[in-house]
Amino acid sequence: HTILGLESSCDDTAAAVVRQSEGEVPEILSSVVFGQTELHAEFGGVVPEIAARAHAEKIDICVKQALEQANLTLADIDALAVTAGPGLIGGVLSGVMCAKGLAAGSGKPLIGVNHLAGHALTPRLTDGIAFPYLMLLVSGGHCQFLLVKGPEDFTRLGGTIDDAPGEAFDKTARLLGLPQPGGPAVQAEAEKGDPKRFRFPRPLLDRPGCDMSFSGLKTALLRARDQVVAEKGGLTTRDRADLAAGFQAAVRDVLVEKTRRALALYLAENPAQPVLAVAGGVAANTAIRAGLETASDEMKVSFTAPPLALCTDNAAMIAYAGLERFRLGHCDDMTLVARPRWPLDKQAKALLGSGK
Ligand code: ATP
Ligand code: FE
């Protein structure tokens, strides 16, 4: 099957073509991403209206380039997959309308994809891992442990009760005067700093279960920064690096410890398939990846992390998630709606109480 995927749920406009033949590994024939970082730079965060306009302007050219790079025309495509949520509604609408237009014009099937399913299925695209596996999905807007049993079968075992770590990285970058997106900038600073100089809290580690909290960490960082500024009148390069290092170490420690607990829960039910996979933008963080890898080794679990470009938003993951649905015969039609909110798991609450 050959699927054209479209993604426009946040601040990247993307299109990609993914192909998988019967019994073969999936292949990314093209993956085009137009970022919007410069458009939002002066505002210190993504501005929904600006994002929506940029998606509407860029999506057609993005599709054209993805087809060209794959050396294909629309006639060679079996189905169109598009992110139908969750995300900024203006952007999601741009993608869904473009995909509907292409589907109507070509007579090809239309498949709505949950953006989070795209992230969560990426390790199957990049490493061909089999179901089930434990997924730590850690991104700009989400942070959750998912038991993944099938392309549409996700059970949430726990996750953040407030902010996502990506958000915390972005906020930290703003507080330290670093550029957006904050993750890569904070990581680069942290590599030069001493993680022990500032001791930030590790929230909820004293409580059982695998829920997490990151909002207090931002406040702690703000307080530490203001104290240094009050004492010295400003931040030195050293201070900035040490604050970044302290922050990153706290996020890493929480994620690693909670992953151990989620793995223990997962392994109790799925001892024959000891696999941890990560996805989402924060999974691009070297220190966090290393911590998760060590924990996996210690627990004799195999660890999979997609290449960096497939951790952050892209359309190859959407095309692939669409391909998995297509294989099941699960297509949508012109009634497909764009959804700002769209939780992945249907049954988790019933299985695990509130999850807290
Ligand atoms: P979601 O997928 O939850 O809807 P999103 O699509 O905005 O949110 P992603 O594109 O998956 O999120 O990830 C972007 C986030 O990842 C940003 O918050 C960014 O700061 C963070 N990020 C990217 N690289 C790194 C890194 N090296 N270290 C930490 N965080 C990173
Ligand atoms: Fe994302």
C-alpha cells in the first residue's frame, strides 16, 4: 500500500509518502516538513491564527513536493491520511480540507488519523516492532504511558496531571532567554552546566503509580532564576547552563523513575514482549533517551527510540498510522471532522479508575 499523509496540527506543515508491501518493512518515500519557527519567534510561542494561515498557504506546495520527491502522482496513491486532531483547530482544518479536496478529486479513500496515534505507532514504522509494547509518549502537549496492543488499541497507564515536559522545556527556555522551541536550546545549555548546583523537585515520586507533574518545576526554576538575578543583578552564562542542567536532570529523573513503574505494570501483564518505545518531541532529548535506555537495560527490556526527525512532528508518522488503519479496512468519508481534543484511549478509565 502507498499512503500520502498530511500533518498540520501545530506549527509544522508536513506531507509524506509511505509505502509498505505485503510482508515487507515500511518505507518512507518522502517526508517534507515546513516549520513555522520564525513566524512565531517574536511572540514567544505558537500563535494559532498565524499558524492556521501559514498551514493554509503551505499545505498544497507541501503535498506537491512530497509527491515529487517520491516520484509519484496522486494516481499512484492508495489512500490519503490526514491528522484530524488533536491540535490547534485552524491548522487541523487546513489539513482536513486539503485532504478532502484531494480525495474528492482523485476518488481515493480518506483516512483520519489521531496525531497521538501517529507518534505512538512511529516505532513500528522505524523499527518494525510488534504489538504489544509500552509507549512513553512525551511531547509538546502530552505525556503518557500507553499500552499499545494494536493500531487503534491504546490503554493509558498514567501520565502527567498538569503540563507536558515539552511545554516545561519551552517555558524554561523563555525564562532563561533562550530561543523557541525550547527543548533543543535547553538541552544544549544543560550539556555545559552542573546539574547539582540547583536542586529542583521531583514531584510525585513519593506517590505510587505512574502519574507525573511538571508544573511545579517551572515555578521552582522561576524562583531559582529570580534569586540569582536578585543577588547578582543578572544571569551569567554559567548560571544559565546550571539552571538548564538542573531542570533537565529533574525532568529526566521523573520520567525515568515513572517509566520503571510503568514497565513493572506492563511486564506483569505482557512478560513475553518486554519492549519500551518512546516517541514525541521530548524523546529527541539525549539525556532523557540515555536515562530511559539504562533503565530498560536494567529491567531487561528492549528499548526503541525513533530517529530525531521522526520524534518531532512529521507526516511520515501520519501516513504510516493511516496505512495501519487502511490495512484494517478502516477508512473515513467526507463527514470526517477536525477535532481540537481527541483522547487516544477509550477504555483506560474503566480499567484503571481515574488513573491517579
Ligand atoms: P503534541 O504532539 O503533544 O500535540 P507537539 O506536536 O507540539 O505536541 P512535538 O512536535 O511532538 O509536540 O514536540 C515538540 C516539543 O518537543 C517541544 O515542546 C520541544 O521543545 C520539545 N523538544 C524538541 N526537541 C527536544 C529536546 N532535544 N529536548 C527536550 N525537548 C525537546
Ligand atoms: Fe506532535
